[in-house]
Amino acid sequence: MDLAFLHPLYEHPGPWASVYVDTSRHTEDTPHERHLAAVALARDLDGQGADQATCQAVQEALDELQHSSEPNGRALFARAGQVVLDPPLARPPLGAPPTPFRQWGSNSAHWAPLPHTAPLLELAGENPACVVAYIDRKGADFELRTSLGQQGADTVSGRQWPVHRTSTRDWSVRHFQLKVENTWEHNAAEIADALVVCQEETHADLLVLVGNEREKRAVHDRLPRRLQDMVVEAPHGTGSRLLDEDVEQARTEHVRQRAERELERFLAAREPDSEGRSGAVEGVPALVEAAREHRIDELLIRPDGPDAHREVWIGEDPDQPAVRRTDLKILGEQRSWPARADDALIRSAVTTGAPALSVAPAAEASGGQIPAGGLGALLRWT
């Protein structure tokens, strides 16, 4: 997940209110339920010590969502009476920590020295945009699917004649069949070229091909090598539009495979080289040291890992986390606060331009033990 959009959160000091709200339910009573949730979450923040201006700003921002049709939810980050960032979520926060107030949805509110951004890795990160290509012998229709819905993306019309073969064996018919083959080949090439352009324009992470086996394979084979890993051939024919469940399954599988690839890279890099140096580290002390040295190339987080909520210490400088408070004094920080390890490391990653990834989708394949404690990183240099 590219964390650049979080920069505004680290341009101001804390403390911060971090709110995750579910907007996936849509009933006749939804506006009233959302108002109750807004009041409850503001009251929860007040109970945690938040200032009244920030509680009011959060409640007003949540009240504006009373009639929202957003399919998943939203995160809000506020301080000093102002909502600084409110990104939409790719999936409802069903796994959010419980609060005393749960009148509606799976909402949560946090008041802490740092914004609680770690849940975004699962709720807003690794949200692959998907182009579905409905292919036939005459052309294709492209459809862009994201967690926020679907929309038409493009239409390709190839040669319209001839496209059907016959079963006769005389020379003239065989000549006609050759023309049919040439038409298929030409149209497949045009569809593949248009799909490349569509992927570049939409920045899609996944390409799903729908059609009969020969048509799908003809287009698949003509796509450039750089796109091959993101292509999925749907098992269904062209009789109807691909169901949301089918697309979601393809997107989920794509996320799982990406997490598994990054874990494989982590495992390979963790092995020391001939000089005893490793290209990956795990555990809070090693990660804190790597963060201070700006060596984190990619941060790997298993949200349910025991180290994710382990307490570390932070100062005003975002790239100076510490395991102990006394370490910050040695580094010259005059003020310090306790913070969650995952949130502190994400702040350091944002500062140095490093991405972060939740490895939870690959936890089962790894036995849930990697990285140790739930926090690890690939390093920029050894």
C-alpha cells in the first residue's frame, strides 16, 4: 500500500482522534442509526480525553454521512477541532475493535498521540481495481470494477466478417475458413492492444477475461509479459455479466498471492549473506533501529500479531522511534509519548516513502508465524 496519502497526518502534532465507521447498511432507519452512532463515537472520544472541539468536529463529519450510499465505510482522522483526512474504505470495518457504543455497525474510536492508521492496511489497502473484459469473436466490452462499484470502461469492435467456420471440406470453403481464422487473430490482437491501454488508463491491478476458452486464450497470449501475472481467465462463458461474487473472489485471490510473494521475498532476504548480513528484519527492536536509519524498504504487518500493539516511544521527529523512553533523550528528543508499535512504524514509513502491506491474507499458508510478532520489514540495503 502506497502510504503517501497519509502525509497530512504527520504534518501536525497530536493527539489524534481516529474513527472507523461502517456505512455498509442501508435501511429505512439508517439516517437515525447513523446519527446515534455519531453521538456515541463522539462521546467515546470524550471519555478517552479528547478535547470538545475535536469531538464536535468528528460528530459533525459523521452526521454528514447520514444519507451516504457509500458501500463500505470511512475513516476519519481529526485533531484540534478539525478533520484532517477522511479516506473511504474498501471493505466494512467488521473487524474493528469493539467500543462501549455499538448501536450501529462495527465502529471504533481512538484517542492517542499518533493517528491509528494500521487498520487502513486491511480496510483501505490492497484494494485491486479490476477490468473485466467480455470477449467474443467480433470484439469486447470492458468494465471497471472496484470496491466502490462498477462502470463501463471501453468497447472494442474488430472485423465483423467472416467469423464463423463451416464443416465443408472443398478448397473454396477451406479458403473461407482461413479467412475466418485470420479474422479471429486480428480481433484478438486488437482486443489485447485495447486492454493494455485500458489497464494503463485505469491503473487496474487485475484483468479478468470472460468468453469461450479459445477467445480468452487468444487474447491472453497477446498481452505483454508485464501484464501476465495480473490476468485471470474466468470459468464462465459470455451468457451473462460476471457476478460480483466472481470478481470479488478474483480480487481476494490476487491480494492473497501478492501477500504470499512478499512473504517469500521476506523469508529469502531474512537469511544472512556470506558476511552475516540480512536484507530483512523482524521484531520491534530491530525495526525501530531500521526506521531510525531510514532503511525500511517495505513494512510488513500482521494486524493480529502481538507486537502490533506493543508500546514504543515517539518524539516530535517522525523518524526517531525508540523502544525505551530514555533512548529518545539520548537522541536529543526533549518531549516523548507512548504509542503503538504499528502506528509508529507506519509514521516512519510515510516519512521515508516506504510502502506497507498487511500479510494477513497469507497468514494461513505461513502458519501464522511470519514475521515474528507480526512486524517485519524488507530493507533498502544490508
